[in-house]
Amino acid sequence: MKALTTFLSIAILVWKAAAVTAVTDCHLHSTQVYCRAEATEYVVATTATATSDVPPAYTGCHAHGSETFCLSPSGDDVQISLSTIEGDEEAADEGPQEEHCHFHAGVEHCVGASGEDGPRSCERTDREYNIPLRIGLLFAILVTSSFGVFAPILLARYLPSAGKSTLVILKQFGTGVIISTSLVHLLTHAQLMFSNECLGELTYEATAAAVAMAGLFLSFLVEYLGHRFVHAKGGNATRTALVSVYVLEAGIIFHSLIIGLTLVVSGDSFLLTLFAVILFHQMFEGMALGTCIAALGSPSSSAAGSGISCHSPAPHGTAAATDDYEALPTASGRQHGLKAGCSTGIGSGTPKISTARKLSLAAAFALVTPAGMAIGIAVLDQFNGNDPQTIVAIGVLDALSAGILLWVGIVEMWAADWAVLGGAMVDAGATKTVTGLGALVAGMVAMSVLGKWA
């Protein structure tokens, strides 16, 4: 009903504009010329520097398509359009100080009534927030996030045979989700933060990309050192896979906290739209993380297609053992494992990660966005999304998370499954390959579409 009312209002205004034959009572505000036709005010696409330059009227108004033009006293066509300021002279005088607010990544951005070139307010805007609604949305996000992250784990645990093909689809869909989240959501949001005029003009335009690159390098460094440490302590492939999952979860948790915060501090006019988008965002991202957690400790013979990557160690003495594999120390001596570049493989004798451990990893994801929302509700009366320190904090965390997820998505998920020897999809049959590619692209598309609103 609200959408229909808005549509009818717009249609009436367009009809009124098309029916205009002349505009009169022309006057100047700043350098902009305003005229009237009956009770409706129009803005004229011309500028003036003095009242004496403003003609009293424009006549001979006519339509060109959806646009309306009138003739100036000199015979020139000038375009007129409905003014954003309706009402009396006092409202017109106050027009340049009026603010129109919208949201970038859930953070409020206000501009003057004169458009992008008008004055911008970086002060906090006081408004009434619907607190009970926000509390209700917190629990809705909790339920959705929990479903997304726990479902793959429970499916693999209690329906291993029936869930195997489903996990293949979920894993590839999740890979697409992670790639799209890093680029379309996080890196774009970071760029929006660093381009906010309330922060001032940055002398280094590539700030967002540079911070993302730092996140990429930190992810590589943590994984590399983690794998070296695990190998030196006689660990196994499950432990190295666990390091990769920790890196993935860290990147997700950083930006999920920001997502929860920006959701609740959004104005009521944008809240439900952003909530609907984040609901799907959290469910898809939970599935991506859940499939990686579900594969931890799974033997390669049964986890193919569902693990981070499912390599099988080469037998001792084979050619592969001297090329793609190397001896790794263990508590009982030395065994052959993957080199660092393929270190997330799961061997057939690998000990499993307990279901309780997996569920605890999943719980951290399920709780972090509601935690961010709770923080947002607590600071509603003080939060200013256009404060320079807030802008920098959000921008840095978004860019860092983008780099982290880019590393995990491309190296540990996409390449490990499709391009690394022993990957789950390298030697897959035609049906599995087509299904996997379709799920991969579907994940990218789904999250990219959601990027229009969040």
C-alpha cells in the first residue's frame, strides 16, 4: 500500500509538471532560480548572480519526453523540474540548510538540499529509534546465522552418506560467497568509508586496497607460520586445516561484528531493507564457514568434495613422496605429508576433530553479529557514523577482512579444490564438475546481488 501511494504521488507530480504552460513569481536563492505555477514550486536549470538577472516569468512551457522546458524572455529553452522544497518563502529560504539522508553500508550520509555540491553535515543526527524492533531483529539474526553455520556440520555428522553430495554444492556455493563478500561487500564498503567527505580528502587514494593487501599478507603469514609450527611439533594435516579455518573465521568475525553494529544504528527508514539483506548474507556466509568446519578431520576417502582440500598423502618411497610430498616429523617418527603449499590435506589416518569442537567454532560465528547488534543498541544515543575516528575504524576493519577472506577464498577454498593436485574437484566427473561450477557461480552472483543494498 505504501509503495502504491508513493507511485501515485509521483505520477500526479509528473502530470502536474507536464500540464504547466508558464511559471511565474521567479526569485533567487543563492545562485539558484525558483519559479511557481499555482502552488507548485519549480527549480530552473539556470543560475544568476543578482536578482536583476532573474526574469519575472518563463512562458511557452512544453514537454520533451519526460522533461519540461520553458522559454526565457530571450527565446532560449530552459529546463524546469519540481523543486525539492515545497511551501512558502520561509521554506525556500531555509532550503540550502535542509538535509537529505541516505545510507552507505548502513552508515548515515547526509547532504544539503542543493545536492552533492551543497553543505554536508558530519554531526550526529538525533532521531527516535524503535528499540523493541531492533531487539527482535537481533534474535532473528541469531537464529538465521545459527541455521547457516550449524546445518552443514550436523548434516555431515548425522547423515554422512545422504549429505555428501549436498556438502559438495554447499562448499562450492560457500566459496563463491566468500569471494564475493571480500570484493563486492567489504572492499567496496571500505572504499566508501575512506571517500567520506567527513574524513577529508586522503592523499593516498589506494588506502582501502593497501589495507586489504595487508590483510592478505597477514593471512598468508599466520597460515605459513601456523603450518610450520604444527609440523615442527609433530602435528598432522588436521591441525594445518584447523589453522586455515581459524584464519577464515577471524576474517568473518571482524566484519560480522561491524555488520551487526551498522544494522542497528541505521535509521528506521532503511532498517528493514538492510535487515533482509543481512539475513541472507549471514545465512550464506554461515554455510560457507560451516562446510569448512564440517570437513575438519574427515579422511580424504570420505570427505572429497566437502573439505578445505582433500589430499591423500603419498606412500613412502613413491615418486610423489620425493616431489610433491616431504617427510614430516610426528610423535612416532617420520611420516610423509604434503609440502607447505598443499598442507591442508587430510590423510586416511588423520584423527578426527570432535563434534563439540566443531560446534564451538560454529557458535562463535552465530553469536558475533548479534553481539555487534547488542553493542549498537547500547551506543545508539552516542553513535555518529560520520565521525572521522569511526569512519577510519570501520574502513580499516572492512578492508582487513576483505584481504583475509580473499586469501582464504582464493587460496584455501577455490584453488585448493580446483587447481591443486589432489583437490576435491580436480579429477571430478562431468556431473560433479558442472554442479560444482554452477554452485560456485551461484554463490558469487547471490552475494553480488545483495551488495546492491548492503
